[in-house]
Amino acid sequence: SGSGTDYMSSLFRINHYRSGTIETYLERSGDYRGSSIWRFYAERNIAPESENDDIRPWIHWFIKKVGGMAQAKLLLLDPMAKAYHAYQQNHDAYQAAKEVLDRLQGDSDPLAHGEKRQIVKYNYTKVMDNKHMAGCMLIRNDHVRLTEWLAYHYTIMPLGALVVGIDAQSKQEAKIRETVQRWSPYMNVTVWSNDEWLNTLREKEGFKRRAVFNGTTQPWFLNKTSEEFIALSGIRHENVFISQCLSYHHQHGQDWTMVMDPEEFVLFNYKGKQENPVNFDSREEGFRTKDAIIQNRTENSPIRDRLPLLQDRTTIRDFLYNENNIQKCLRMPGLEIGPKDFGTGQQEDVLSQNLLTIHQRQFGVKKGTWIKTLVDVSRTNSFNWQQVDNAHNVNRQLCGYNGRLDATDYISALIRFHRYKVGSMETFFDHHAGEDDETLVHLYKSETDEFEPFGDDHDSLMPWVTWFVDKVGEKAAKELLADPLAKAYQEIEKNHPRLKEAKEESVNAAESAAEEDRRR
């Protein structure tokens, strides 16, 4: 006659979503159990014993069972998105509930910024086979680097779904849209612009500091021209984009997802002679003991030994899926690549002429003080903006808290990225669109002088171009990569008369320095 049973001897169980989301909780307003927001608040604050995600794989099973994403959208995703949107827009109880939660816990409470802020935009143009990876990119200019970035990551990841957020201050929105539109037959690209991802937040939400405390608007928020407000607004702008982009990919059944900039190119972290095993990054060591780092290096060393070379044509996704016990968040150290131009080497073809990944192969010190993350978004449901520390730790549920220091151990990492911060003079001018020529020439020289070379990498990235050509065909490779880059370089040279002269000065200075070294 009782209502209980022994949990440990049961073969089946029920996951009881007693409170659920605010939308589902308030929807049962006619239920005898009522829909008191006070009760909802109490139930949501029951201390959990642990996080359990063993139910999560059902969605991928479902998508496969019904025949793909198109049917899954028809049966589940679109009706849910429509219902949530209608409920949030048409029910006063929803807004009242939000206001109560705001008063109860203040601006910093995750419940005060509930699920309604995750706008889902279903505009996929075709069904994918889900054998690809996804990406998020917030971009202001850089349409030239983006051209190479898309081709490269389509090849080696392989990238099949991308959300591009175009900054409202961009001077190249039309060019960026044209660049990504070329890729519509090959991947699903979604473009957000005019900072639309911020439209789901109220004016005082989304900041890393409370805008309102004890009912009083804080001074930093009132002074819109202060350095603090401008800095916090920039962080808000980026973090909200990241949270909504990861949620977007999660809603579309994606798993491995990266948040990158157009000057960052991901690849396997091959072992190199310049690695120093007795060197430990101080920030990494601060939240992990040296013994723990050494143990991680020992465990990952045999995996790094079998990392496939690009000429083997094993994608990063295939490698991750063939490895056991891969974590749900991979921290990728960045390797700074200097602006020295080594030419195309043996790849004397038209496709390689303007590629950073081919021409620039001189790297800085190998360390883990600058990182990005590769995360499996299928392994959490938590994507509100408060889960984001920054672009280097994109989700605390997946990556924990230690990523907030933006560091990792280089030697134990399986994946890294090359960062072409300076790049060629053409891509540098394109990145800083709107600045005058003399300012750009001075800035380019300054950043070039700041780079400290540590070694040369002549092999690891070279094979990707032929892989790309074989993948899309010679005609498409020219249309997607070679022709747009050649056109962009010509346009930049035409619009910046000082550039050609500055390049000659740079070459002459390099030759003089080399001659001086020979005399010594």
C-alpha cells in the first residue's frame, strides 16, 4: 500500500522534472498542485546531490530514428520553440514570475535570467549527416582571414555548422555576408547582426557586475562613458553571444563546438623539439599541482605520439571519436605565429599564394598562457550567459571554473591553435579597416617588432591545401578560396597606396638584418 520501493534493486526509474522551466511550471496553472512562483522558487533551490546526464543521448537516438534533423524539427524542435516563444510573449504570469525571482535573488541569480533569453532561430538550409563539428565566431572585420579560415576548418575539423555574429560596429558586414554565403552549399552558416543576441536581455541584465543592488542602480551603470561601463559592456556583448550560440548548436543536435576568432586555426598538438618539460606555466600551476600536471602529461604523451598528420587525412572529429575517455571540454593552447613570410615552399600553385597558413610558419614560445576551448554541447543543458567566464572558458558546466584564468598546460594538450595575430600586411590592414595608412604602417611595424620568434614549423599545415582541393574539386577551390583572396588583396592594395611602399621597406629591413647577422 506504500508509495516507495528500493532504488538500488530497481531496473527502471523515473526522472521527475517537478519544477522544470518557468514556462512548463506555469503552464499547469489549472493543476490542483497550483503554480505559485514562491513554490517554484523553493523547489528550484533544493540542493542537488550531483549532476546526472545519462538521459541526454536520447535526443541523438531520436533524430536518427525519425530520419534526420528535418523530421526532428517538425515533430519536436519547432513546436517546442513556438510554444515557448508564445508563452513568453503572451502570458503576463511569465513576466510577473521573472520579476518575483529578480526581487528574491537579485541580478546575479541565474534564475533571474531564465531560459526565455535563449532565442532559437531555426534557419538550417539542409539536413546534415552530423559527422561534422560546429563553430561560433564573433567578428567585426577580417573578411580576408575569414575566407581562409572557412576553407581550412571545413577541411580538417570538418566544420559543418557555423554561427557568425557580426559586430554592430563592423565596416565589412556586406563583405562578411558575401564570404559566408559562398559556403551555403557546403555547410550551414547562420548570421546574426546588429547585436541581435542582446535583444533578449533587459537593459541591466548580462553584466558581470550587478547593475542594481538593494533596489538602487549602481553608479558604474549610470555613467555610460566610463571605462568600467564600456569594458563591462564589451564583456556582456561577447559572453551573451557565446551562450546563445552554444545553445543554438545544442538545440540543433550538435556536439563538438569551438568558439574561435578568424586569426585562429585549430590543429593537432604535435610534439616538437622546442617543448620544455621542466617548464610549468605559473597560472596553470596555481590551480593544479605540479604532480597533477606531470600525471596528465604522462597520460596524454602516448596519445600525442599517435596524432595523425594532415597528410593522413584524419579529421579532428574522427580522431576524438576513435579515442576513449575524451573529456567534454578540451583546452587548446594558442601558439603565436609571427609575420615572417617563408613563401610557399614546394607548393607553387595559385591556391597557396595568399594563405597565412602556408606563408607564415615561425612560432613563438610554446606555452599555455593563451587558450580556447573545444566543448561537447550535447553534454549539458545549461547555456545561460552566467555560465560563460569569457571566450577562453565558454561554459562552466562543461569546463569547470579553472579555465577562467585562460591557461592550460601546453605539453599535455591534444589540440592547439595557431594564432596569426599580425598576419600579412594585407590581412592586418583589413583587420583594422577604417584606420589611416600611416597609423596602420606604424602599428604593423610595432607589433612585428614585439613578436619573439622561437622556432620554425615548415610541415604541419602544408598538406591541408591539397586535401581541400581533393575534397571540393579544383573549380570550387578557386571559387571558395583562391579567387576571393586574390580579389581582396588587389582591392586592399588599391585602397591603401602606402601599403606597397611599406611592404618594400619591410623586405629591405629584413634583408639588411639578415646581412648584419651574416657579418657577425
